[in-house]
Amino acid sequence: FGDMLSEPILDAAQAAIEECDLFVSIGTSAVVYPAAYLPEYARKAGAVRVEINPEETPASYLYDVHLRGPATEMLARLADGDPELLA
């Protein structure tokens, strides 16, 4: 919050996202721009989009999968292959 992101870094992030197959967003409010645009780039690229966040965000509609809970818990469950997460 309050930190300016350099244009070359944002351009590089967008270029990488446009080539990705999977986009995972972890613990964001989804209201800080220009970073809040990143899931839209992933959607346009056709990537599967996963949101890990305790609560719904203004960008939740852009995601295919919503994992609601603390990041540490959700990531541990993903690492363990918890089948309930993606059911």
C-alpha cells in the first residue's frame, strides 16, 4: 500500500501472466491498482485462476476456484493434495 510499482516490473508481470496456465492470488484485498488488474490479464489469457483469501473480494468473480481460509492453511492443504479443496 502506498508503494509505487515501476512500469517495467508491471510490464514484465503482465507479459508473464499472459503466458501462464495457472494464476494463484493469495491474500489480496483486490482493491490496490494497478496490481488489481492482474487477474483480468490471467482471465484473458485463459489461465485457471485460484483465489486464496479468507473472504470474498471485489475481484472474486474473476476466479475459477475460491479457497476460503488463511493462506498458511490453504497452501498446506494444497501441498498435501487435499481432494476436498477442489471438489
